[in-house]
Amino acid sequence: MFRHLGCPLHVGLLKADVASHEKPTGINGPVLITGGGPPPQFQAVPFPRSKPEMEAAILRGALKFSAGMEKPFYSLAGEPVQNKENDLDFQLPTASGTQHLDLAEIVQSMTRGGYEGAPSKFRVGDMVDNVWGVIQAKEKKYGARRRLVIHLLLYSVDWKFFLSESCIALLRLYCQRRKQHFASIAYYAPITLDEGILWPLSPIDSMSLPHIDEASLRNNVVTHGNPAAIEATPDGMGAILRLDK
């Protein structure tokens, strides 16, 4: 549960207040496969249509994953407080005082056709440069001499924009090598509305970073398959995900 300006916040309670701020959401979700049973069933995640509800769902999933880590990522001492729009998204109560969290969605090449018209293939270097541009935009917004302790949580909600391991490796390298002043940066990929995977990007122990062939990773090409287009195998015992659909 989160608090919103001092009040309990559950996904769904803000719809009446933010209907005018509804926006398109991406498509993602697990696929239920039963050998010898019905055809594969894509279970689309019912993402919220308002920005505050979406961000509350993303943070809730990230915190759930973080709770299972050896060292929980944000070291919370209480419930996050969701701020009004046009402000830092959340206040994070910690043992060392109130810190702050800003969220940013990762998208690419959505100038035509929104999510549906975006390509499902990307060069790793292009995607990483795009994400770094998001980080730098936030960096410029808050400045290098900020007084507040600010964390940045990046996320994707559409299957076309999920970051690969090559992207994660390069972003960890760049967060360490390049200038940025966030207390932490992490990337979250939701699998369902309540669960997903959280990848810390910064800070990272330099000893834990493997040797990275930067040029090679940047030239990798990632092609995602549309989970909604999965098909049963001819014998009905499995499934096929075609990358051309």
C-alpha cells in the first residue's frame, strides 16, 4: 500500500480524479501453455490508464522484487508517499531521512503509430543511447547541485521495449563511467500487474562488473516476439513464438 498525500492509495481509486490524464499503455503479459490442452493463451496485463496509477503499480512491483533481494534496494523505513503530478513522483521514508523517487518509462521510435507502430527490433547501442538520454534529461532537470536525495526508476510496459542483458550491462557501465548524480538508478520490467524483475543499474560494485566488449555489445541486435501472437505447435504439446509477427 502507498499513501497519496496522506491517504491510502490502491490501484483503481484515482480513476475518477485523473480520467482526463488517461493515456495509451503498452502490451505485455505471460502466456499460459498447457500441453495437450487448449491453445496458448496470452494474458494481457491490465495496466492502469492514468500516470499516477501506473507509477504506483510499477513501484509496488519493484518493491515486491526488492524485498526478495539480499539487500532491499531502497532501504525503506515506512510506506512510500505518492506526490501530486508535476512533482517528484514519490517520497521514500528511510532511516536516514526522506528521500525521493522519480520514474520514467522507456520507449523508442514512437513518432508514428504509438506503441503499435514501433519496431520490435533494435540495435543495442541505439536503445542504450536512448535510455541514457532519458537519464540525462532527468539529470538536467534536477541539476548536479541538488539538495534532495533522488532515486530514478526506469521501466518498460510494452514487449517491444524490454531491455536485453546487453542493454543492462552497458547501462551499468555507463552509470559508473559517466556523470550522473542519482542516489540509485534501476530498471523494472513488469511480467504481471504485481510482479516483475528489478535490475539495479547504479550503484554497482565495480568488482562485480564483468569485462565488457563495449563495441561488440553496442552492435548486437535484439528482436522481440509478440507474446499475443504465440501459436500452438502442430502436435498441440507446445508453442511457437514467431518473430515475424
